[in-house]
Amino acid sequence: MKVAAELCWYDERPKAIREYVGAVAPFVDILLALDGSYFHYPGGKAQSPPAQRQALRVACREHGLKLVERRPRKVWASETAKRKAALELAGKLLTPEDWLLRLDTDEIAEGNPDGLRRALARVPHFDVMGVWFHDREPEPHPRPYAYWSRRLVRALPDLTAVDAHFVVRAGSGEGLRYLVPYPGQHRPKADAGEVNPRLLQVYHRPNRTQRRLETKRRYYQTVQDLGLEVLPRPR
């Protein structure tokens, strides 16, 4: 059994990239990294600056982490299309015995890597596992809070992203399943396992510049205005 990390990234500071790799490396064997912006992202390009790509490669080499990169020649059609490509890549490189840990560059994993691997190897029938995710309310009142989040997905060969970039679906016909559903979708918590918090918890680590945060806000406003994704309402 292997564990891979899925990283869909673009234009991140080298320091943040190094910290991300250092935090995730103990938990995974492979990092699947898809670079590039999206069509409607303000000023977005097909690839991140060379210094950032180099920081990713060097960090993976220093931590002995296998890196599989995808660098497009043009910007992605949408964020959902990029996530779909990441899931399809995982389905090609991994087996259903393996797991995919979905983390962004501003998120870090903490826990017991060896204990997590042993626990995942014993998971009998779940294809998705939830962990506790620790976040913060946006400024000007950054109050911390935590919620249960489906971050580990079994590497099934037919994984795909649909409707929104965070939704994960597998199967077809009568076997169609939403492993990571849209918030509020009628999927019971009972259809997913739960990772012991001592083995893995995920923390949001605010590390992006105000310029980057403002660009992100403008992008998601455009996505909402054009109906490109069905996004959850702001908290």
C-alpha cells in the first residue's frame, strides 16, 4: 500500500512550498503536483515561475519524496478540470489498495505517519476517510474552528471531479458514488471512515500575501457570477 499527496498548485512562495513538502513528506510516498492557473484567474499563466518549480523539486529531493509533475502548456479550462486531471493521474499511477491525501499548499498534516499507514492498511470497506481540519475565520476576526473533512480517498481507477473543484465522484450507473460530496448533499457521515486524530489532523496555515488573497477573492467572485461552479455560501 502507498499513500500519495495530491497538490494542485500555482504561484506559491518558495518558502511555503518547502514547508508544505517538509510537513507532508513523512505521510506519503509520492507527491502528484499539477501546476498552472485557470482560464478565469486574473493574470494567471500556464506555469508557476521557475524559482517556485525549482523549490518544489529540491524540497522533494531533500526529503526523499518521489515527485510526479504535470506542467500544462496553457492554462486549465477551470479549477474543476485541473482537479479532475489530478484524480485521473492518481487512478493511472496508483492501485485501489493505495490512498490519496488531498492537501493544498497552505495546509499541513500533523500526526503519526507510521500509525496512519497501519490504520489505512486495515480499512476494510471504506473508500474515503475523514480527518479533523482546523481552520480560521477570515479577517478581521480570525477565530479558529475545526470540522470533519474527507481528505483521504482510495485511489480508484474511475475517480473524477464534477460540479465543483472539491467534489469527488467514482463509479457509474447504479454504482455511482460521491466520495466527497457538495456541502449539504444528502450523503451520510456513515459512508466514510474516520481517522483517529492522533494519527492525522490537517491545519490551515495562512501563508499567502494580501495580493494573492485578493486575486483569489476576485477569481471566486467571477466563478460565482458566471455559474462555473456551485460554490458554498461564505461563512
